Amino acid sequence: MKKIEAIIRQERLEGVKKALDNAGFYPMTISDVRGRGEQRGITLQFRGRSVQVDVLPKTKIEIVADDSKVDEIINTIIASARTGKPGDGKIFVIPVEECINVRTGRRTK
């Protein structure tokens, strides 16, 4: 199993969720996060002054899936989250040793 963590633009969340639903991937955890990437923030104009905003709001989607589904999930996220501009986000794939269902105690490796 793998854990897929995708950090995307907030405004792309609904499109990504819909694309994942259409592909049959329903379980996910969604968090509002803040961070910065290679662009190190953005410069905004506010009341005639330049303001440097170096930590931007993003959305993190976490999905745990079988190894065989990882590429499909990643391709779905990329296709639905990409704008082609800096700040589109990152996807991380992390190995998961075991998953335990709290309600049933069932273990999956």
C-alpha cells in the first residue's frame, strides 16, 4: 500500500474530488494547509504598495491505496489540478506498512 499526499491549489479541489469520484476513488482526507514552494511566495499590490506573501493557502489530499492503483490516482490528480502555472502543487508517494480499521480491528498490509 501507498499513501498519496497531493498539495494543490484550493480552487482546484472540487474538480479533483469530482475526477477522483468518477475514477472510483472515494476515500480521502482533505486538509487546509499553508506553505510555499520553489517560487517562495508571490508579490501582491495592496493600496499602491507591493506586499510579499511568502506562505500561501493550499489544500492537501491524502489517499491510501493499493500499489496497483497509485499511477491511476496520480494521473487523475495531475489532469484535474494542473493549470500550467507555478504553484500547481506537488504529489508525494509514501509507503504504508499496515492499515488498521478502528471500528472492526481489521488489518491490511
